[in-house]
Amino acid sequence: MLQVNDLAPIDIPLTNLEGNKTTLKEFLNKKYLVVYFYPKDDTPGCTTEACELRDYNQDIEKLGARIIGISKDSPKSHNKFKSKYNLNFELLSDESHNLQEAFGIWQQKKFMGKTYMGTVRSTFILDNTGKIIKVWEEVKPQGHAKEVYEFLSTIY
């Protein structure tokens, strides 16, 4: 997993809600970029995390940061999720999980005795050059938005 002071892989193609290709590099126009990876749209933990980030987003933006949510879900799934919960930040699709692999968060997981590859819920804060300045591994959804806000408050 990438760590603080590593350069993030900002040129790996992702897909936006309109189905167009984009990269993280295109979102480095603020002081900070909050990149949060989550396993699946419209599941309990992911919904909790997304809705809390939605509720903190205005305050986070005032601190010079922008939030981007990324999962392996399709743009169609992201559009439904964003609309259903009135999410006020960008969701990007990494269906091939190339970006997740590059960040080191596409890992072997276990659930109910089965082993599979999946997304480890993680958040990275990048500066406007793409350098990682904060990492949260294996994020607990509830209360995470507050952690992000409080960290950004200390460096603003």
C-alpha cells in the first residue's frame, strides 16, 4: 500500500459518470485531493461513509480540498448511488481495478470462509502535486468524514 510521501499514480485512466476517461491528475486543481476507495455502491458501510462525506463536503471544500470516491462499480451504478443519496462529490469508476492495484488497496480478503480479491476501504489525501500527505488504511465508515475534516483543519 502506498504511504505518506509517495507519489500517487495520477495518470491511470478512470471513467467518470458520463462514461468519459479521466485521471486523478485532472482533479489536482485544489490545494488537496481526498481520494477515498470503497468496495461497493449502495451497501451499508459504503453508504454510511458516502453520506457522512457528503455532509462534511462543504466544510472540507472550505479547507481547499476536493473529495473523489472510487470503486470498481460502473458509471451507471455510480449515477444511481449518487442520485439516491444526493452525493455532492465526484465518483469515478475503476472497473479494471488498475488504480486500486497501483495504490495497493486491491488485496486478498476473506468473508464467510471464502477468499477473494477486493477493495480495502482506504483514504488518501494528496497535495496538488500528487504527493500523498495522509493515509487511512482499513477505514471504519462511521466517523471517517470527521477524521478527514479534522486532519485537513490541522494543515489548512
